[in-house]
Amino acid sequence: MTPDRLPERPLLLRNGRVLNPAAGQYTEGDLLAVSGRIAEAGPGLVVPPGAEVRDLRGAFVLPGLIDAHVHVTAFTADLASIGGTSPFYVATHAARIMSGMLDRGFTTVRDVAGGDYGLANAQAEGLIRGPRLYFGGRALSQTGGHGDGRGPGDDSPVAHSMDCRLADGVDAVRAAARDELRKGAHHIKVMASGGVASPTDRIDSVQYSMDELVAVVDEAAAANRYVAAHAYTARAVKRAIEAGIRSIEHGNLIDDSTVALLVSAGAFLVPTLVTYWALKKEGRDFGLPEVSWLKVDEVLDAGLVALERAHRGGVRLVYGTDLLGGMHRHQSEEFRIRSAVQPPLDVIQSATSVAAELLGAVGDVGTLEVGAYADAVVLDGDPLTDIGVLADPAAHMPLVVQNGVVVRSSLRPRRGRGGTPPRPGPRGCAARRPDPAGSPGRTARPPAGPSPRRRSTFRTRRRTAPRRGRSSRARSASGTRGRPARPRAAR
Ligand SMILES: [Zn+2]
């Protein structure tokens, strides 16, 4: 990947309660970002000349969030229609979708069908704003599999779509995997079972022969990459794990023996629960064909049961959303959905430290330790006691930092004190549009948008302006005393 564009001046985040997700502990202090990375961490850091300074007293600071199952090119839920569209038009939509993700605090995402080196480079070079993009290029599907968008009456020849390519037979899947790796894929995605959005397969079908799956794993391993598999049922997941696949996507219909297999293989499970809720509620409004909408019920309720089962069994769980079209705005609701069966810290780890393991990017992302990318989100409440602050970034996430640059801020500058000029408020879909449909588990949602009263506790300062005591404004320090690490289930 092209080196990221570097910020022109250091950024000092003052007096935050900084979470180490892996340890489950807050430390109160400062973070200094230089050249896009965390250069120093600790209390009372010296302000470097020319630095931008943000005082975060009373706020909670987490590493930038990671969503490990997105499709940045899926501007409609009618995936088959995307192939007939200009790639420039798709890219323009992708830029908008990625910008919304960044506004929700996702500074890194993994695209598992559709995203490519062009979008990844455009983001890294600063041509578009969005999360750092780990991509798999086009997913591999068998004929009639989850990546085959042709309906039963369609006898047109096989053609690649923008997000999937059809390949049948060991030689063909090897060549396809090699081709995606040639184009820079960080992983290879295979369709190993039926799915919701595909018109002719059954969710309980298994796809690709074992020989084909093993061949793809072989090619990925040769390139020091890994394979991610779309798989719903216990049968499909077992075949994938036996073939050596490392990342299981969805897994809504797994059983206890599959959980044991995932654990013993050290594999990751990436549930994507919010998308089923969104597809059922809004899918048809955003292009999901009727035949696909009718399949949602098969996986909707089972998903939470599977998550609970996997959590109890100690599977390494990673945050994923899989949203399509206009439903991308629900990306943060996955936090709230998962918290029904997982403690908040576990959900946070799935979007930070554990996701970093899946990406092979430990030390770079999912942490705020020295040396990591300076990606951070600032929250006005403690997500360890109320995960809802992460589920509603428009209301509770006043600051997003990526590569040591403030990329979204609703903090009020201090007038007349040489503060940083006012920046626009949140620009994401979630910020622009109140959600008329409500959210999972709720019937109404507070209006989206800035919450001036809460945000006024933060101030923007620049350079070496003298610090002002603000103890009367400081919030309860209950979160800063060092939370004991929550015992993690054995992996
Ligand atoms: Zn997907």
C-alpha cells in the first residue's frame, strides 16, 4: 500500500482517559502523535512546537474502531446491478460510504468483496476521506454460488461482477486467487455456502469442493495471506476450517461442535448481525430483491444465538456489519446488538485488539500504544458501562482522529484565544439523517446531530496556549482508576 499521507504538525491529546482494550484498563494522560503514529503516551507531556492541542478532560479515548466485514462499493442492496454501472460512479459512491464510516469512528475497515487497491490507495494518498482499507478484491464463487448474481432464467455467459468472480475447478480457483493476490489482496474471500443476497442458492447449501477450498488456502498461504469464507451453517463452517480457512464470516447457524473447532483451529468468527435486522426492515427500500428478502428470516434470529454460543465457547470474535446501500448508516448499531450477549469490553475488543489480530496488524491498529497509527475516537461517556455511546457516534463521539489528524470534530473552539477555526460537525449519514426506522431493540431514536450541551465540556486550543484549570468541569473519574482486566475466556 502506498504510504499514508503524513500530517504536517504533531497532535497532542491532553488529559483523556485512554483505554487499553487488550488489558481492559484506562490510564489518564496525554497522547502525542507525530508523523501519523503515537510517539509518546503518559501524563503531562511537553507540547512540541507547532503542535495542535486538544484538551479532552473528562472524555474517554479509544483506539480507532475496526469493522472487519464491509463492502464499500455496495451502494445498493441489489448487488447484481452494480456490475452494469460505471466504475467511476461506483467509486464515487464508495468515497461517500467510506466517509460515513470514518465519521462513525471506523478508522480501519476490512472489505470482503468489492474494495480494491484503487480505493485503498486513494484513501492512503488522501484523495478521499475514509477508513484505512484492508481489501480482498473480488470474492471467489462457484457457478450458482453466493457470488453468482444471475437468476434462474438467465443463460448469459459468466461475467465477473465488480465484487465477485466465478471460478470452478482447482486450477481455476488457483488462478483466480493468484490474480487477486497480484492486485494486492490482503486476504482471499471465498463463498463457502449459500447466502441471502444470491438469487439461486439455498442458505443451507455448501459451496466449493474441499479440493477447491484447500487450493485457495494453499495459494494464500504461499503469499503469506489468509482466506476468509462466507459460511452460515455448521456444515459449511466445518468444511472451511478443515480446509485451513482462518476467518469465518457470518456463522449464524453454527452449533457447539463448530465452536470447539473454531477454538482449536485458532480461527476468527466475524458475525454481522446488524445487516439482517436492517435487511428485514429496510432491505426492499434499498434494492434488495424480494427473493432475497424472503431468505433473511432463516438467519435473523439464529444470529444472536450463535454469537452467544461462540462467546461462551471462547471463539475470537471480530466486529463486522456487512451493510448494503442506504443501510450503511446503521454500522454502529452492531455494538448495541452484541451487548445483549457480550460484556461491553468484549465487544470493544472485537472492534480493536482482536480485529487487529485478524488483520495481522497488531501494534499498528486497535491499540494506542507507542508506535501504533495515531487513530483514536473520543467519547463523552464510558463505553465500558454504557456501550450505547459507541452505538450512537453522532451524539457521543465528538472527535475522531486518524493518522494523527483530526478528521471529525464537533468540539467547540475557544473563541478569542487563537483557537483552531471552527470545523464542520459530523458529516456522516448517521449525523445527517435522523433514523426514522428506529434501531434494533428500540422503538425510537433520539434525533441525530450534535449535542451542544455535552460537547461544550471540551475545548480546542492550539500550540502552547496556557492550560486553564477546569476541575469544576471535570467529570467523575470513576473510569480512570484502572479497571481490572476482565478475564477472557480461553481462546
Ligand atoms: Zn458480506
